[in-house]
Amino acid sequence: MPEIIEQPKETPFGNCTTLQRNKNPQTSCGLYSHIRGTNVSYGNVSSLAPSVKSFIEESVALCQPDEVHICDGSEMENKMLLRKMLDEGTIFPLPKYENCWLARTNPADVARVESRTLICTEQREETIPTPKEGVQGTLGNWISPSDFDRAIQERFPGCMKGRTMYVVPFSMGPLASSFSKIGIEITDSPYVVASMRIMARVGTSVLELIRKQEEFVRALHSVGTPSSGVVENPSWPCDPERTIILHKPSENLIVSYGSGYGGNSLLGKKCFALRIGSTIAKREGWLAEHMLILGITKPNGEKKYITAAFPSACGKTNLAMLNPSLPGYKVECVGDDIAWMKFDNEGVLRAINPENGFFGVAPGTSEETNPIAMATIFKNTIFTNVAYTSDGGVYWEGMESSLAPGVQITDWLGRPWTKESGKPAAHPNSRFCTPAGQCPIIDSHWEDPQGVPISAILFGGRRPAGVPLIYESRSWTHGVFVGAAMRSESTAAAEHKGKIIMHDPFAMRPFFGYNFGHYVQHWLSIENQGKVPKIFHVNWFRKSSNGKLLWPGYGENSRVLEWVLRRCSGERCYTDTAIGRIPAKGDLNLDGMQQVDYEELFSLPKQFWLEEVSQIRNYFGTQIGSDLPLEIYNELDELQERILKS
Ligand code: OXD
Ligand code: MN
């Protein structure tokens, strides 16, 4: 393994802790300080706001770490963390690239654990709709305040013994933006610290902000220690048997135990920006959504921004980094996973990407599918659970064409791999964690504190049958219905097995912070606040009767976006159907494309749609019942009538 990091030989503070100190005395005067008797090995305790200090004190008393490290976000600190992870075997260098690393998790810790992700409120109904008797609810999990406390007491006392507790101050959104929110993540995982540093704005300037505003989301994370006391895989400690991810919106509190996998441990992302974020957004009158944000410029220079909500691993990153096949069009990326949207004083809905990096699914990303991502990810990146090549690089399914001849592959579990192995080389949910600012098409306004103005919202999913390439909703209320009725084939991003068509309303099913029925009500009320964007539904994944994809996707999706833009400018380039507006033949620019079966791509089989309506009715009735606003049931009835008449 090549030696990458030069450790400083002398520091102004001597050599009295396991970590080397930052040479900057301003950020490293923790030498003689203690918190609850525990040595602060790095960071400046005296500069902490009292609320931050008490959060650390409580966490120290509970978790009993060996020492505390208050992160300053500096380069030197990052190098020390990388060094530590190298020594502990958590990461390996990837010498083929610049400052890139490969982490291999415990094979039992590879995805979000939705079944153990819970929201705590006094009343169950605040968190989840009441399903019909005998029906298992699928719209989140509730935990009572007493069980919440018990879950913590059963897992956390002493869970950081022998480890360092890191205190990570972070901002979701650019520091200067009124959209942005601040958090402190406390964790015992250097992998989490290094990844948070990529995914959020981390460091001392955030602590300064807290000193002024005193408000922040508290996020406590531990990879945990199994109750047997035996950590099977010391390079990736975790406690899969007892993993739990808890949220208490009333206290802006997140507590995550037992998993180091990103979706469960990088608490700024799903836990804060979506679950806690959606509860804050409801209170404050805005939207926190599982959406990419892109800017698209027409050949005449006119530019618009679009957001899109697709379930996990359905191509949000690919669309956010689209390389348009339509001549003269340009797409620029603001974000690939999360959008925070609110109206400005002129009634324009504006959005920011609260994240600072991309935590993208690696398999399927290639020069053919997403050349922009490929141009982004080979520097300053932490890869997790991808395969390794003998020339010091990475490999995953889809990267076949970039493999140099004669190169040997080691799979994500560290075993020699060949195409004949019969198993994927990279885990299907393997990831790259990479700074957004490196994306060659990052939008010049991606960090604009005012956000970008949104003209259209797309919903979508993986629908092999029945659902056309695109349709436009008839109104805002109909669009909200379309979001509520979303379904998609399951993916590897969570623990679900098999390719079933799951309901995934607003692509938020695993991420709602409060009762979905109330969430829909909130979406309906947004229309009263300003000028709402048009809402569309897209499906890149429809297959013909012989199982072939009817639409090539990727760069050709720019043709669909072009139609969206024309509709946003009020062009009458559509035909009305029972489900909404679709481009009439000739309205969608197919110039230069071969063999698109337009009729099949846009066909609306009556039986399919009657069955879809009945599935949706059953879902709404059994899962949400009276919590779902009447307007949405009316939309469903009207859709059924229109289909029957068609
Ligand atoms: C993600 C997800 O990691 O949606 O973005 O699972
Ligand atoms: Mn996501």
C-alpha cells in the first residue's frame, strides 16, 4: 500500500494523543481541556456556544469515549483522519486517481435500514397515517417517547469506549443563505467525519454561526458495539442486530446507532435534510424534497430550472448531469438528491441543494451513461463497496469498457473476481462520495443564497408497463395527486428484495418526517403561497411486449425536457388524455432518432389504467384512510371516470 500521507513530525503541542494536532493554534488549543473528565484531543472547547457544549457533555456522559475531537474542517484534520482509517484498515488508497479511497463495509452493513428507522412523537398519528385494521403500515415507523428513551439506554451507554468521539459542526446549504440550517453530528466513525466533510459544509465557521443564533439540529451517531462486546470486523465496526435510526422532530434531534453506511450515518442527508427537514418545512411553510435540481438552457440562451423526484437509484444523478443529445441544449447541475424549496417575496418558488457533495450509486455509472459523473468522481472521492482493480483503480458493473486489458479485479468483499464469478463485482448499492463543486457542469448558481427559480417539477419512477414517457398534470391539485400515487420497481438502495412495483409517494416513502396525509395537505396549501410550477410525470423505463426498453433514456431525455420547457412557456403542444396531457405525435422532437415506437410509448391501455386506479384506491384506503385530503380522493374518482369514458 503506497504511503500517501506525510505526518507532521513536530507540532506546537507535542505528541501526547493518538491524533496528530493541527499546527494552527487557533483551532487546536484543546490540549489541556476536558469535557466531563474526558480529554479533548483536538479543537477549541472555550469557543463553543453553551448549547453545543452541553450537547457534547451529555453525549460524553452517555457514550464514554476515550477522547473528544472537535472538528475544524481543515485539510490537515482530514489528512489525520485518512491516516487513521488507513492504519485501521477502513480505507485503501486508489493510486490510479488523485486523493481517492476505497472503503469496504461489514457485508451486513450495506444499505439504509428502513424497518429500523423511526420517528418519535407523542401521538402515533402525528408520525404515520393509521392503516386499516389488519394492514401493515408502510408509510414510516413510529416510536413513543418512552420507547425512544429506552432504545437509547439499551444501546448507547459506553458504546464509544476505546474510541474517539468526533464533533462535526455542519451546515445544510451555503452558510450565507436564509434557506440553510445548521447541525452538529457527534460520531465515533472517522469515515463518517471524512464523508460529512464532502457532503456538507463542515468546520469552525459553522460553530461561529451557532454562537450567533444558538439554534441547531442535534445528531448523535455511533457505529455501536455489539452486546457481546466482540467487534467482528474491526476495520468496520457496527452492530447490525441492534441498528436503529431515531428522529425526534419536536426537539430537532437525530439518534443513529449500529450502522456506518451512509444513508444511516451521514445524518445531514436523509435524516436531517429530509425527515427532520420536512417537519421544519411544514412548520415554516416550505418544502424539503427528495429531488434533483437542474438548469437547462435552450439554444436561444433562455434558461429554466427543473426539479425531479424519483425513488432511490432510479437515475436522479444521471438526469441531474444530463448530456443533451438535442443540439444547442445545455444542462447544468444544482443538486442530485435533495431540494429545499420556498417562495420568495415575489411569489417565485426558489430552491437550493442543501448538500455539498454527491453520494451516488456507482453501478451503472459509466462513460456511456453518465460521462459527467465519470469526469467528477476520480479525485477527492471516497468509494464504498466497489470492486478494486490491480492497477489501483475501481470497477463496477457498467464500467466494462473502461477496463484496461490484463487488469485483475478484486470484488467488494475482497475476493478475486472474473465475469464468470456469477456475482456482481461491486455491491449493487456501492457508492461514490464526491464534492459537488468538482462536477464539470455544476451550475454557476448552485451555491446562490437566494436559490434558483423553479419552473417545473417532475415525478417519476421505474414503470416497465403501462405508464407513458411523459404526461403533464391538469392542475396543481392533480399534480399533487400524481405525486401521491407514484409507484416504482424496487431498487437496491434499501433492504427490499426482488423487483416488485412499490408505492413510493413523492419518492419520499422512506423519508417522511411526519404523517403522509398531513404532508399531502401541506403540498396542496403551497398553491396559496405563490406561483406554482407545472407538474409532470416521466417514465424512462417502459418496456415493449417483448421486454425491450421503448426509450433509450440518458441524453435523449433532453427531448422530454424540451417539451417540458415548451409547455412552461405556454405552447399548446399537447393532446388531452384521461391521465393528463401528453405530447401529440409530432410535438416531441424525435429528429435524428431511430425506431421510436411512439404509439406504444404513449399508449394508455384501459385495463392497465383501471387496475392502476384500483391499486391506488386500495393503497390510499388501506394505508392513509381519512388522513388523505378529500381533494386527492376526488382526483382519483375523476381519473377513473375519465379512463372509463376513454
Ligand atoms: C440515497 C437514497 O442514498 O435515496 O440517495 O437511498
Ligand atoms: Mn436519494
